[in-house]
Amino acid sequence: MDRDTVAGLMADALLERRFRHNDGAHPALAALRELAVNQGTDAGRRMVADDPHEVGSPPLSPIDPVELLQHDGALPSLPTVYVELRQRLADPDCSVREAAEVITRDAGLTAWLLRVVNSASYGLSGRVDTVTQAVAVVGMRQLETMVASGMLQSLMRSVPRGLVDMERLWRHSLAVGGAAREIWRLMGRPDPERLFVAGVLHDVGYLAFVMMAPQKAAQLVPRLRASHLPGHLAERELLGFDHAKLGGMLLHKWNMPVPLVMSVLRHHEPESVPSMPEPSVIHLADIVARAMGYGPDAESAVPPLSASAWEASGLAPQHLEAVANAMTAMVDDLGTAVMCTTV
């Protein structure tokens, strides 16, 4: 058997594992699978064929997420610059220059904002070199949520080493943000940066859990890999809650905007909030990212697709190529940002 045949069989096996929780007959999933196949070996490289760990230790005891957040000494508080920015933006007379002055006090936040605005997804004809220009591009209404995404990098730097593949998780977060932004744009909705931020922060609950309960997290990770359930359902079975619930609770505690909170809280069950389109968009973006190999870990499978979320988007299967391309461009532009900036 030649090398190309072996590589093809391995890629087929990886794709079977990746889509194992979904009905391949759904038009959207069929389109995503075809896009993944067309990626060839790139699709395989993004999902390492690690063998699931055998788990023989006692079951995990359930945890109360409310109690976890009440004892969050291990969790970083909101950065001072972000708190001050929110206070400034609450003043309707706050100018672009005043907002920029606050951001420039944090070198990492400044670098992050400039990298995002200069990314290919903005399609600007010239380079933005100052924070004042960047604030003008993003807009005062979107500035607070855009800056909030920089907090994820701060959390990542505080996670104990060895528990999470930070580079993979960061690229997954960016992929979901890029896909969500493009889906929102294709739906004809305004302010797509809000969805980019929601996508970047959608798994913040997982990071928070690892930081606040590292010993439990060390026990959880191999169990998730060995489970035959989708990740969030395995978390509920093992812990009594999932990362989406913890993330939504954390963002609520930080007084984030309601659409952002709900996007994180309900991204695995968007049909529970049919009046809000944001959770459905993050749900779809997460599926696109994982389908194309940008999962948060080596064993990531595509979560079950919510048919109602797909229908509510108004998208057709042929739109998914544009979503995948925009997502890949975002990851290519910003995929190393977490290693290059300090928030």
C-alpha cells in the first residue's frame, strides 16, 4: 500500500471520528465534510490521532459552579484598564481620544487591538498605526466588547502548564470568532465585532474551571477523551455542569452585556433561547471550526448540530465555504497573538 493510500485512509478515519456525533445527511454537515475532505492532509494535521486514555480511577464528585465562583481567588479579576474603560464609555460625552488614552496604558491591550484592526478581515486599504485610529475603526459601541476579548489572553497566561494545549485552544477561539463574524455578516446583521468577541470568549468557562480547580481538571481531561459523549454532555455527566454554564455565569458576574453572556451560556443549546440569534451563531461557528479541524484539543469532535439554529441563520450550504475561508484568514492573521502580547 503506497503512502498516499495510507494517508487517505488515515484522513478518512479522522473525519469519521470528527463527525461521529452528527447525521451526515444534513446538507450543512455534508457541505462541511466535503470542505474538510478538500483540505486534504491539512485537515488531518489539525486533529492528532491520539488514542483515548483508559480511565480506571473513581468517578468525579459533582461540583457546584456557584460555589466555585464564590471562591475564585485563583481567577484574575477584571483588568484595571478594562474597568476604567467601561466607566469612561458610560459617559455619553466620552471621545475617541479619551477612550484611546485609557487603552494605551496597557501595552498588551494596545498591541491586541492594533493586530485585530489590521487583520485581513477588516479589509482596510492602509495600515492603522495608532490606538486612536483603531478606536475610530472599531467604533465606540463595539470597543468595550472588543477589548474584552483581550482578557482571554490574560486568563490563558494564568492556566497551569500541561493541562491545556494553549496554542490549540487559542486558535480554536479565534476560529469560532472569525466564523461567527462572517455568519453574522452573511445574515445581514450589524456590528459583527460583537460576534467575533463572543466567539473568542465562548469557551472561557473551560479556562476558568482549569484555573479554579486544576486537580479536578487534571482528572476530567482524560475522562472527556475516553467518553463516547459530546464534550459538553460528558462534562455535565461527570461534573454536574458544563463549561458553557460556568462561562456564562462568570461573564454575568463581570457584568458583561446580556447578548454576550447568553452567547456563551447557550452556545450548545441555542434552541432554548429562540428569541436571541447570537447563541445560534456561536453554535454554528463552533461547529464550522471543529469540522475544519480547529478544535480545542486533539480529540475534538463536531457537536450535534441544532437544526433550528441552522434554519434561523437563513444560510445555505454553499455559504459555508465563505465562512470557512474567513475563519482561516482570522486564524492566520491572529493565531500567534497570544504568544506575542501581554495583557
